[in-house]
Amino acid sequence: MSKTLPILIEINVGGEDAKSGTAPASQELEKILLAAPRWGSLRIRGLMTVPPYSEDMEGARSFFRQLREIRDQIAARRLPAIAMDVLSMGMSHDFEIAIEEGSTCVRVGTAIFGERTKA
């Protein structure tokens, strides 16, 4: 029995060294997009990002907008094995802005469970 795993490509919209993900206009991203049809068990469903932290949640808006625009550009290409229906961006402190900018998936663990304690 074959199983297909839906995945997201992480885009490092802030260019931060401490964060993972490919740069928005990188050759690496293009290689991933073109290789996707050869990955029989993986299906690219969309993009995700974590922007640079800002106390002011409006500080994330331009990064969220940038990711949505990248998603729209990729979707318009109608590449095989790629569906751009998931846009994962926004966390407990900025999810409202992320939703306004088109997020379909937010991560709100801190809002639900509270701050994590460091061990």
C-alpha cells in the first residue's frame, strides 16, 4: 500500500541565518518545484514561513504578504505534483495579520497552552 505525504516548503522570507527554509527567489526553490513530480510519496501542498519576530504584529505583515505573492506566482504556473492550497503563516502573537494576508493554517500553541518553560 502506497501512502502520499502532504508537505510544505519553508520559505525564509526574513533571510535570517537562525531559521531554516529556502530563500524566496533562490535556485534551490526552483529545483524543489521542478523535482516534485519525481517524489512519488510526497505532494507539495503549499508554503510556510516564520517571519522575523516583532513586538508589533504589524511588523510581520510585509513578510506574510510576500509569502502569499510567492504562493500565487507558483500556483499560476500549474506545476505537476504541486498544489498551492496551504499557506502556513502566523503564530499566537501575529495570527490575525497572517489571516488577513491569506494564511490557511496558523500555529497558536502559546495562545492555547501558555508560554513554554525552558528546561
